Amino acid sequence: MLAALFHAVWNALVKTNADRLSMMAWIGITNSLAMLPLIPFTPWPTPEVWHIIFLSLLFHIGYKLFLVQAYTHGDYGQVYPLARGLAPAFITAIGFLFLGEQLSLNTTLAIALIVLGIISLAWRKAAPGAMHQHHGVYYAIGTALFIAAYTLNDALGGRTAASPHIYIIWSFLLDGVLISAVAWWRRGAELFRPRKEWLIGGAGGLLSLTAYWIIIWAMSVSPVGPVAALRETSVVIAALISGYFMKEGLGARALIATCIVASGIVLLKV
């Protein structure tokens, strides 16, 4: 739940910034800098783990680029629930079909409730003046596919490495380098000129790092589906941010959807 809170907040920071790619880059740079002091004390990954890390880098860069486009064309309160809501459905199905995970009836129903509530949050009325909402939906669906891919891949990495912390440290170090390289290619020297993105991106990076560190550790000791679904309850927090801080609207439908998500959480813990 703490990871869910942090995740919703750093996504809001990206959405509300005019240059979202630069913001994403500074979040990545912060993550890489935070990992540097740990590298001398972190074992070198095995070849098998390196393969998983490289695949994770591809999934994560795809996720970030699609997310930037989704927030460019759609509301935070629409994009975030759709992207994060579809991902657990993909993850649970793949985990069951290919990873051999056995889910109880309670767990299955709980995940279904959480996904239903999250997706329903995405279809509330858009904010006045919002444009290209259908483009935002398309990019959000693509983002969800990348989320499902990197979640399963990172869960495998956390379990394959001698310690999930080894996988996390090397992944975050290289992920920040890759997204900052892409941003530098698109923005040039403008990326490194002192601006407020440095400070805001630093805060977002710390939130992002903490949130995902918690999640990879949790997936290394628990089934992927329930952990991923519980993380996606961040949409409840996102709904509040969207409605009360971004003024995108928070009607009765969103409140009902929030209650559905909460019900799923209760059932998941039974």
C-alpha cells in the first residue's frame, strides 16, 4: 500500500510537468545516482540474470515512452486507472498459464474486483477542454502491456538472482542511464540546464525507487498476481489526486469504483 501511494504521487508529478520526457529522465537519473554508492558492495549478476535485466530495460523504456504519450493526450484520472488496471489482468493470466501459479477462488475474485473497479475509474467524464482522449486510451493500453511484461520479467529476475536486491540495484542503475540517454537525444543540452525539473524529478525518483524496490521484494516472496493487484490500488489515490488537486472531476461513479477496489483488497487479505 505504501508503494501504491508513492507510485500515484510520482506519476502525478510527471503528468503535471510541461516537459514530461525530461521529468521522466530526471527521475531515472536520480535512481541511477542513488544506486552508485551501492555498486561496490553489490555482487556481479550471473549471465542468466543479465539476460533478464537487459530484457527489463527494453520493457521499461517502452513503458516510459508510452506513458509520456498517454499523459500528453489524456487526463491523469483516465490514463492512470486504465494503464494500471489492465496490467493485473494480463499479469494474473500469464502467471497462471506460464508460471504455474495456483490462485485460490478468493484471490481470483479479489483480483477480478480490483481490476473491475480500476477500469471503471478510467471511463469517467473527461475534464472540460481535454482533447485527443482516444489517443490517450490507446497509449494507456500499450502502457499496460509494457507494465505486465516488465512486472513478470522483474519478478523472474528477483527470484533468479541470489538476492532480489542485486537485481534491483543493477536494474535501476542501468534504467536511469537508458532513459536519460533517450531524453538527451530528444532534448539535447536543454535537458541539463538548471530548472525546477531537477528538484521535482529528484523527489519523483526517490518515490519511484522506493515504490518499485518494495514491489520487487514482495514479488520475490509472494505470488505475482495478488502483489501486482494490490499495488494497483494506487488508482484510488490517483482518483483523489485527479479529482481534488487536478480538478479533472470525481463523481459518484468514481466513488463507487473506489469502493469496488476496496472490497477487492479486503477479499485479497482474507
